[in-house]
Amino acid sequence: GKIALVLVGQPRDPSYAASQLNVTDAMLRAGQLAQFTGEERNHRRALNSAAININVRISYGMGSVRPGNLVNKTHRIPTIQSLLANQDLKRMASFADATFKLWSPRIYSYIDGRLKKLYAHDPRLKTNFQNSIFPCAAFNFGPRVCCHAHRDILNCPFAWCTIQALGRFDHTKGGHLVVKELKLYIQFPAGALIHIPLATFTHGNTPVQEHETRLSFTQFCAGGLLRFVDNDFQVEKDLKKKNKELYRRRMEEKKGRWEMGLAVLCTVDEILDQDTHRSADA
């Protein structure tokens, strides 16, 4: 069978647990400085401040004619910059990147190749981390994150996103990750990481206890970024006007996109073979 998602967990290094606690405290401070509005505290993913988030860096969609760097409120920019410069957060982001490349090299290559072309085409675009493939990240400030079941439909449907749990909570009593279609109810402790296609699987999480804190850090790629590159760096309607043959090919490819999405998923045997070859080379 194909590997659709991976529960990576976290490194056994005790210092990694300390890193996630440092990121937790940094995000709690940032959440207090952010001055969230009532509208921001109540949205489709959660109510009553259960999942207040800020998205950072590159995205595309919702009527935009080209990708761009997300614009956050001016008073939040120093706080966001401080988070992105946090060495412990960089460590967590790098771990997510490395395990993504390990467990799904074809999806990683698919995204990496297109994003490199995008950044060469538009140097204005700025990534969050040097050692992470993902063009965008979401800080979910909690302080008791509890998301309704939902899908992130603007993401690439077969591409993996990463969710990393943060906080101080008993993962046996709350903070479980729920994946509806697979009927999974997963203990998800602070520091844990999962790679999952968030546009495909309906997901959410259970609340933690009232005296506890739970936050999350997510990295992802908007599907529109990849389509923009495939469409020769333009929206579909412009491609149709300027290059009818390429437009025709792209429309034809859409019919088999689901098959292509399955094809880039790896099997366990492929991952084991990859590991065997690395060991032999060493």
C-alpha cells in the first residue's frame, strides 16, 4: 500500500523536548502581544479563542493574479520576525523538512522543483526558514487549541503538510488528533510531528484540560503556487489567451491528476529500499 501520512513522533534527544517548551513559551508571549480581534478569535476552524492563528510568508489564491508574501498587521511584524528567528523553532522546522524528504521523496521533489523555479522567477518571495521546503507556516496560539474537523482545501491535495504539537498537557487525556476518513483517534503529545495531506483528510483535535496549554505549528504549500509554475507563471485565464496548446495540455492533465497524486506516494518497500541503498553506499 501507499504511505498516505506518517506519524513521525519526535527525536529521542532530551534537548528536543526542551526546544518545544522554549517554542511554546515564545508563542504564548507572542499571542499576548498580537492583540487578536473578536473576528480573529471566532472562525470556521474554532470558536472562542480555541485556535487563533497567524499565517506567515508565501501564498496564492483567493483572486490573486500572482503569488505574494502574506501581509500581517504592522504591530505584529516584530513578534513574527522574533518567532521566525527562534533557534528552537528553526530546529523543529528543519526536523519536519528532513523527515518529509525521508518518507516521501517523490512528493518532496515535486514541490521542491517547482518552488525553486518560482523563487528564481520572483525573487521578492521570501521563505520562512533556510532548511525547510515549505513556503508558508501557521502559528496557532491557543492557548488551548481545539480545531473543528475541517480540510484545508487550498493546499495541494496530495502534498504533505506538517503539524507539530506544542504545549504542556497530558496527551492521554486530551489533544488527540482525529482523522475522520481513516477513523483514527491519535494520541499526539507535545513535540510530536505528523506529515499529512490536510486538503484531503478531514482533521481536527480534541480539547486539553482546562489547566493545560496546547498550541501548534503547521507548515504547508498552497496548491495554487504549484499550478502557477506549471502554467508558465500565470493564471489559467491568461495562459488560455497566450498559449492555447499549453493550456489544452494542462486541462487534459487535470483529468488524471488524482492518478498522478497517487503515483508520487511511496510504498514502505520503496522507503526501505532507499534506506538499504544509503547504507550500502556508506
